[in-house]
Amino acid sequence: MQDTTEPSYTSRSIRLQGAAWKQLLRPIDPYKLHLRSLNPGFMLEIGCGVGRNLGFTHGNCVGVDHNLSSIAHCRDMGFKAFTTTEFPTSEFARGAQFDSLLMSHLLEHMDHPTRVDLLKTYLPRLKIGGKVIMITPQERGQASDPTHVELVGFEEQAALARSCGLKPLKSYSFPFMRFMGPYFIYNEFISVWQRES
């Protein structure tokens, strides 16, 4: 199984996102508009990969990832991005600066205890009243990547949020209804939570 810390994982992500048909048909646009519709404000993306979502927010964001080559790519694109070892000493790791935390196509790469530890690491950087946005693939998307560990649906997202004391705001399937999950590779579980204390 490929390791998500390897340069080859970065190369794969860049290749998949840069496919000619995707550049021509722009299937990514609804996802860009969707993220913006959530009004993330100043956002920290945990597991930012090669920076797709960072590009959706007009630069009003910071990314963190454990893959050094992915962070280098983000920086080459002009984004503010840090490795997981750099972030704790950065200017963005002081106090609660962020309006939202985004965990997009990240949680399925780990088990539940690791998810909880990860969110608790970054939750202090979120303002009281700020949002945690979770986005995970449904069945067809889950099967498309050998580095995925387990399906993280609405129940698993809720278990993570409860472990961190978050208040539910909304959850839904995007872009199509839930029944499309086994068939459409880009169907996603979306949930939004609020930090109350």
C-alpha cells in the first residue's frame, strides 16, 4: 500500500487533479462553490494535500500536511502551508485564530482514535463559535484509493465530533443524494460542527 507521506503520493494527486478532461469540463467547480457557500472565513485545512481547497478560498487559509513534497507544491502555488512539524512553531499556532477547520478527504486515512487525537491537536486554534467542516468520500470514492483505511460516514463523523465536544450544525450528501454513494466516485459525506467552548 502506498504511503501518504511519499513524494509519489503527491505526484499521484497532482496527476489526478490535472487530468485533461478535468481541465476541460471543470467538474471541480461545484465543489469550489460548495466550500465557499459554507462561509469558512479564515480557514485552517488539516491534511491540505497539494492545495486544491486552499485555492478555493482566495488565499484566506492556511494548510498543514505531513507530506513534505505536497507542502512544497502548495508553497510553489503561492499558498501558506506548513508541515505538521513546522506548524506548531508558526505564527498561526498561537491562540484561536481560525474561523473554521477543514478536514477534507483526510479522516478516511486513519482509525477513530487517530482521528480524535488529530482533531484535538488543532481544535485549540479554532475560535469559540468557529466551525469544523468534515468531508469524506462515500463508498465508490472510498474504494478508489488504496491508502483509505475505513469508511467515515455520518455516524463516524458524529462520533469524532462528540469526542471533541462539538455541536452539530448540519450534515448532508453532496453533490448527489445519498443513494448515489456506491456509484458516483465523487459523492461525499458532509458535516459541519461548531466549537462552543
